[in-house]
Amino acid sequence: MGFVDYEEDGYVGIMTINRPQALNALNKDVLKDIEAAFDAVDLSRIRTIILTGAGEKSFVAGADIAAMSTMTKAEGEAFGKFGNDIFRKIETFPIPVIAAVNGFALGGGNELAMSCDIRICSDNAMFGQPEVGLGITPGFGGTQRLARLIGVGKAKEMVYGARNIKADEAYRLGLVNAVYTQEELMPAAKKLAAGIAKNAPIAVRNSKKAMNEGLQVDMDQAIVIEEKVFGDCFETEDQKEGMTAFLEKRKVDNFKNK
Ligand code: CO8
């Protein structure tokens, strides 16, 4: 599919952004292909997505600077909205999305990774929001998601200073959950994804929804979101099988996503 390769490994869908000559930088066509890849996922079968970049150097080296260099104010705002809408679609995608960051995750690359549920990376990865060094602000969610993930003081330091950080610092800050060698990264991502995919899919989806939506509202409203999705699980076959298996002291006989 153009700039995004897609394959499946059991219940896991693997998307690889493939524009290595520009370190997988995001122009409009790459963004469109990412959106199309998500739109094409068969949610009746696939339970977790892994998003990575082609090659061993870069996840995504940002939005395409050449394409942005001549934009007007209106075009800049429209391009920001174009990317933001797609990243928001990823953030609210019904099933978990894991970013396997295999190198540079700069500007729009870091913003793309931050739209995913979980980030793991290779030891050569580098993260940052270098936009102010280019005369722009982060524009695909970086002014919003970075502070929510690592805290406002550290986020401001990175954004104002256009300071890139290496994998070990990203791990210390909680921007990534784990760091692997380049060779170990995809096996680790697949293991993580499979560990999610083996659980009751509707319960996993409902957990994502409750955590995402609950973080946007106050605790009184948040806890009601949890009560609703919790209750919904009791209408599923997988809840019956999960609890019956426990009571019968046997393993679950494959959750059905029903
Ligand atoms: N855009 C376009 N092309 C790029 C980008 C990019 N972001 N990054 C790398 N490339 C291209 C290079 O131009 C080069 O192409 P060519 O071979 O034709 O000259 C090729 O990829 C290889 O890159 P380098 O030769 O530079 O490779 P190095 O290993 O020397 O350096 C770096 C790697 C450090 C990653 C370096 O390429 C770099 O600094 N890239 C830019 C990183 C950056 O600043 N990213 C942020 C961009 S701004 C952004 O993402 C804003 C998002 C929100 C937009 C909202 C719009 C309104």
C-alpha cells in the first residue's frame, strides 16, 4: 500500500512506514497511506497493531521539511489539521497500537509515536521535537501529548530547547516502556502484541476506551466511564468463558472476540 507495508502475524497487524530515502519523513501521501492502512484493518480478526519504520536508522524523521518549506499560514494550519486528525484516529483506534521505534523519532515522528498506546525502542533511537529550531511549533500534537506523557517541565525543556534525547533518557522519562537492541526490537514488539492479543479483545478495547476517555475528564465522570465499559463486558461470551475457565481450573479456550 504505497508508503506503508502491512502484514499480519496471527492476531497482530504490523504496519511499516516505508520511505527510507527520506528517513520515512511524513508528507501528505505518507500520511494518507498511514490512514488508509488503519482504515483497512479487519477489526473482527486483528487485536493489536505494531507500527514501525523501514530500515535500521529511522522510525520517522519528522514531517517533510521540503514539503512544508513554502507553506502559507493557511496551508500550515490545514497541514497541521490533516496530520492531527490522522494521529487522533490512531490514538482512539479501537485496539491497542504499539510503536516499535527503530531509530529517529523526531518532530512528527515523535508525535506519531506518542499517538500510539505504548512505545518501545531500539538502543539507537532518538526522540525530540526540533521544530522551534526550524521556526515552527510542534504541529502534530507535540505541544499537547509530550507534557501529558513526561510532565510539563521536561516537555517544555525539550520543546523550547529543541533538545533531542537518546533511548536511555527516553526510558528514564517514561516516554518509552523498554529499550532493546535493533535485532531484539521487532521480536519484543511481537511478544508484547501477542501478550495483549491473547486476552479478551472486548475487555482490552474497553480498557483502552476507559483509560483514554477518563484522562480527559474529572474523576467523578471518569469513574462512570469505567462503570459503563465494565458493565458492558458482562454481555460478552468472553467474560463467561474467562470466568468459567477460572472456576473450572482450566485454561481459557481461546477468546472469541464476542
Ligand atoms: N523531511 C524531509 N526530508 C528529510 C527529513 C525530513 N523531516 N529528515 C531527513 N530527510 C531526508 C534528508 O533531506 C536526506 O535527503 P537527501 O539524501 O535527498 O539529501 C535524507 O532524508 C537522509 O537524511 P540525512 O542525510 O540528513 O541523514 P543524517 O543521518 O545525516 O541525519 C537526521 C539524520 C538527524 C534525522 C537529519 O536528517 C535531520 O535532522 N532531519 C530532520 C529532523 C527534523 O527536524 N524533524 C522535524 C521536522 S518538523 C516536524 O516534524 C513538524 C511536525 C508538525 C508539522 C505540522 C505542520 C503544520
